[in-house]
Amino acid sequence: MKSEWRIFGLVAAFLFVACAVYAWWSWAYTHPHQVEWVGVVGLILAGLLCLMCGGYFWFVSTRIDLRPEDRAGVAICAAIAGLGIAYWTVWIIIVGLVFTIVSAGALVFEYYTGARRGAH
């Protein structure tokens, strides 16, 4: 859940910055210098909604164990595969899927390799 609350937090921060820029821009470039309140309120509410979802995911992430997608290796490999799908580049898709399968397999066999022996 760590990746989810970070994503929602970044989107919320972007929306709040965009709200400030939008409010200034609408004030500066209108003739009687008026703020366009519908857009400002919409961006504030969207930012608060993302902040609320991110807060929930943060709250849950402190109480559960790490999931495979929360680990950096698997997340990077899956992001490479997703990038290949987004641009529809077959060789990047294949490389990303192979790396994802290898890193997920490494998580499965981590118990047998002794990588966690020092944790006991």
C-alpha cells in the first residue's frame, strides 16, 4: 500500500499547486481581475479527495506487511513492462515481463536461499 499512498499524495500535491496557479492565472488575465471560483473550488475538492484516499492507504500500509508491488525490484520491473505496453514496444514488453517474472520468482524462493537467516 506504500506505492498507492505515495501516488495519491503526489497527485494531491499537484492538484493543490495547479489550483494556486489556476487562481493566479484567472485573476491576472481577466480584465476586472476576478478569480474563476468554480475551477478553483473543483481543484481544491479534487486535491482533498486524493488526500483522503492517500491518507487511508497510508493508514492501512502501517498495519500490513509489504506486498510484492511495494518492493522496489518488482515495482521497477512492472513499470518497465507497463511502459512497453503504453508505447506498444514489443521488446520493452518482453524485457519487462521477463524481469517481472524473475523478480517475483526471487520473492518466492527468498525463503529457501537463506537471505532471511540474519532476520531470525
